[in-house]
Amino acid sequence: MKGVILSINPSARIVDITHDTPARDIEFAAFNLLSCYRDFPAGTIHVAVVDPGVGSNRRALAIKCRRQVFVGPDNGIFSWICEREREYRAFNVTDEKFFRQPVSATFHGRDVFAPIAAVLSAGTTIDELGPPLQDFVRLAPLTPSTLDDQTIEGRIIHIDCFGNYITNLTPNDLREDMFDCGAKITINNYDIVAFHHYFADANDGEPFCYFGSAGFLEIAATNSSAQELLKAHRGQAIQFRRPPRT
């Protein structure tokens, strides 16, 4: 893919985000891109290829959002970014003159997505690639559900290499001072009542909550793995219960 990009635009600057995405794991890739795209400058072109549907009739996407462009398969990999930003323009990449020929049935990263990113970096406009799309494949939304006046149901959207749980709850859903008044997170019938700003503030092995660098509420255990302690999995529901209003 890098060779194709540089063959089309030798002055392109290529930056790798990660090589650790598990095979076929679209949600893992979607979260990693969600957590870092805002750190890149305007004009960045992101090529994200986790593509278990390669060779099928799944569409190829180019999305312009937040003065950046995202190129990849139509399988939900960019949907959380579009959900967060709300304003975007999506296109179905259909003009094969921009593809590397012949197009392999098993390597669209090299033959479709890398060439598209390269021609965009060289001056091709996104609306030259194909027709606009009104919608595309979506992952389950990030927005949690309100169960009652005191209870919000969220879910685990990512588990990092340390065994920390990243949830879809944000400071828009809860405040850290609520834990001082009796709020709790329940996961697998385990109540987490501690909120800390730093790992060093918690006792070893104590599950606690904090707001992580991606802006979501996370659950960790200092010098241990929350995943090993709590035995929850990605996609599993969690509940935040705030103290009664007085």
C-alpha cells in the first residue's frame, strides 16, 4: 500500500497509526481511529483497511469530515467519527480509473484504497471519486440509554492491552463528583464506587473509574487488569446509577 501511494505521489508523507488491530476486528479499528483522528492536522487523509468483506459487493467509501478525509470499506469503520462530528460528506468510490489495475479480489487496500488516498493527496477532489451517499453502514451508536431518572445503561466499546475497559459514557452523561455522593458503575454484578484521576491514587487491584485520554469513562485496576478481575467482554452492558436527587 505504501509503495502504491508513493508511486502516485512521491511527496506523500505516510504515518502509521497502529499495526496491532486484530484480524477482521472492525470495532477495534473504529475505536482506535476515533481516539486519535483529532490529533492530525487539516488535510490529513486516513486510510483504514479492516476489510473482511473484500471482494464482495460492499462499497468503497470516501468521507470528508472535520477538514480531513477517510478512505476505506463501507463496514462501519468510520461511523463513530461521523456520529461524533455530525457534519460530513460521504461518497461511494466507483470511478475505476483511479484504481490500480488489475484489481485483486483480496487486496483492495493496495488496489483501491491506497490509490484513492494517493490521488486525493495529489489534488483530485473527493467528488470526482463517485456519487454522494446519504448513508452507509453503521456500528451500534455510541450514545448510552437512559433507563430511568437515576440509571444510564452504557456498554464496553473497547478493551486495551492493559485490560482496561473503555465505556461509551462521557462527561456529558455523568460528573466525577457524583461518585462522592454515592454513584456507582455496575458490571457483572460488581459495583464500582471509586473515581480517581490517576492510577497512582488507587490501591493495587482496586477497580475504579476515571475519564481516559479518548474522553470516555474507563474502568481500570492499578497494577492489575480490570478484564481479569471483572470478566466482562466488549459489547457488554454496564449501568451507571446516580444518587437520588434531594
